Amino acid sequence: MSRVSVKRSSLVLLGLFVAIAALVTEASVIALLIAALVVGVLFKIGFAVLGGLARPLPEPPPPGELRKVKILYRCSICGTEVRMTAANDQMPEPPRHCQDEMDLVTPVDDL
């Protein structure tokens, strides 16, 4: 299990917030401390989510390297179905079966 690290400046700001809020309001120190901790956790989670969304997409693999795909083809003559899971291109050439190219079954929107 990983240990949570807290900066000293965060603890100082938390203490200042609780001290000022206790002087200004009539709330208990424990309630203010819990509220400050909840706000800190929410900020930490929010920044983590935003940081995850801000990362750029990875570069596509170089040509010739296999990519993960999920494409389903069906032979129009005998009805054999083939599911392609790896290909050298995002939209590879359809495989051949019964001396003819197989038909694409996967909707184009899913590619």
C-alpha cells in the first residue's frame, strides 16, 4: 500500500485556515479540520483527473509493427467468419476465403 505524502506548506495552510475560520465563525475546530481535509482530498482528486485528461495521445506505432484491432469479416460464399485482432494498419486489406475477398461485418463507426 502506498503512503500518502503531505507537504509542510499544505499543513501550514491547513492550520491557518482552521485558526482563521475558528476565530471568524462559531464552528468547532474539529468540524473545520474535517472540512479542510475533505476540501484538500477533493482538490487532489480533481487535479489528478485533470492531469490524466491533459496527457497527449501516444504516437501510433511505426509502419510494419502490429496494432490492436477488432474487426470482423464474413465470407459471402460459405458464411465463415474471421475476427482480426492484430494488423499492420488501422484498416487492413480484407482476408481472402473461397477465392474471394471477405465482407466487412464490423460497423465502420467502431473502427
